[in-house]
Amino acid sequence: MGLGCFQILVNGKDMTATIRPFFQNLTITDKAGIESDHFELVLADDGKLNFPRQQATIEIYTGTDEQFLSFRGLYTVNSVALSCPEKTITLSGDAGNLGGSFKSQRDFTWSQTNLKTLLETVAERNGLTPAISEQYGTVAIEHYIQAGQSDADLVTELAKEQGATMKVIRKRLVFFPRGDNQTVSGTTLPAIPVALTDEVTATITLEGAGNFHAVEAFWQQVEQGQKQVVRVGEKGGKTRKMSQIFPDANSATAAAKAKLYNEQRKDYKLSLENMPFIAGIQAERNITLSGHYREEFNTEWMCDSVTETIGDGGHTLSGGFVVPKGEIIPHLGRSGD
């Protein structure tokens, strides 16, 4: 495996040529959902090297060809560590720094709107460009009181409730359904072929935790007084009942769908280690696995997290994958009825 190509900009200035003689290791971790993506850059320290300070911005591109590098994230440096006797500098940080006004507590009442409009309003009042999936325009928000809650906490709570991925990428607030293998605009992406070789360690774990066949969620409006129930999934079988009471049927249904998917995706987990770098593999993207000795596992998997490493070991990927929405791995069946 050859050493991968990279480009690193610090506060908008290309510092690749300066960094290259001191470069030891670069690790980028991309996660699905609401967790922040992370980077770690290790440089040799000659005692004279000027290094970025905390809160500096790091823009990273990687690939196998210097002429065709892919954007891998815009990060904020959260930590600078100088090690001795190794004489190294380790820079690390997270993408989507939800600071400033985004973390300020607010008192605001939302009424007679929809989720897409709410998220667009939040983005714009924090200086972000909204990139919100169209489907959230049909999710009604009848009445919601944002009392002493920051916008960052609000959108994080809504992402959890909707089973969505929420990220801040290049001054864009991105919010789209988790596990759909689609762009924000709703375009389905092709699965990326991944062939197992002797170099790759593949482990499939059958945890058996996701044995629920349906989820029930309750909603109640103050003026009605009586709880209502919505059910998502199969008519029979083991049912998970959510304890939270939602304000309307739409939010209860969305929460039940998200909960059912999270339960089902626990059944099977695929781990790939020491895989040669393949462009395009990132969180939320599907792969098509081939080469496994059990044919039932040669199917599509959704990337839940992936770590890209450039260092002495070459340019490699390690990742965790789960069953995509709507997919059931046959042959092994399920238990727990």
C-alpha cells in the first residue's frame, strides 16, 4: 500500500509543503448521525516548527492522486499536544464547531410551522446556509416551546427524534434522514463495491439485540386529554413501547420509525480493518460486500463510521457497517418472538 496523497490548509492557507517534511500520521474519523467528525495529525518536531494554535481551522483533502483529491472536512483545532522524548506535535479537533450564537440559550415559541422551515430559520439566524431534506417540509410543528435551550441543543434533539443525521459542514447546516444512502436533495447514491482480500480483516457480529418487530409511540395534545398511539412495523411480534409522550401524531410516527430502525440495525454489525483506501466510503454511504465465505453476507451494508489513516502502514480504512434500512439478511433468521 502506497502512502496516500493529502492537502492541508490552515486558516485558509495551503500548508501542505511546509507540513510534508514533518508528516508522520493523519487520521480522520467520520461518523453517522449527530456525532462530530474528528481529525488527528502527528508531526515530527524539530523544536522550530510553527504549529497551529487552538481554534485554528484545518481543511483536509485526501486521495490517491494529487490532481483529484476529495474534501474530507473542515475542522477546528481543539488540542495541541507536544510529546517528549518522541519529539512530536499532535493536533486534533472536531468538525462542525457548534459555538457562538448556536450555543446561546434562547426563549422562543414555534407554532403552526413545519420542521424544514424551523431548521431553515435556525440556520439563517446563526449565519449558516440550510441544507435540509425536502421531506421535512411535511413534518408539522404545531407548538413547541424553546425555553432556555440553545439552537445547537434544539436541532440535536430534533435529529434524535427524527432519526436524522445533523452536521455543520462548511457553514452549512445539513439535516437528512439517517440510513437512506441519499444526498440532501434525495438522490440515491450507488453502493460502493468492496471486495474482501487476504489483507482485510472482516468480522461480522450477531448481537441479537434488535429483536423488536414493531415500535409503539404515544402522543397527546393538551386539549384532548387522552393519549393516542401510533404503531410502526409489523402487526404482531415483539413490540417496543416508547415512554416519551409526543405532542402530535407526526412527531410520534417519526420517532417510532427512527427507534425501530435503530433497534433492527443492532442485529448485525460488520467491521472491516486494514482495508486499502477506496474513495467515496464515508458515513451514511452504502457498500456492496463481496468475497465473504458466507454468501448471505455478500450484500449491501451502510457505513456507520469510518477511520481513514495515512502513515507508515500506507493509506487504509477501517470501518463499522450496519444493515441498511429495509434490508434483512436472510438465512440466519431472527429470534426473540
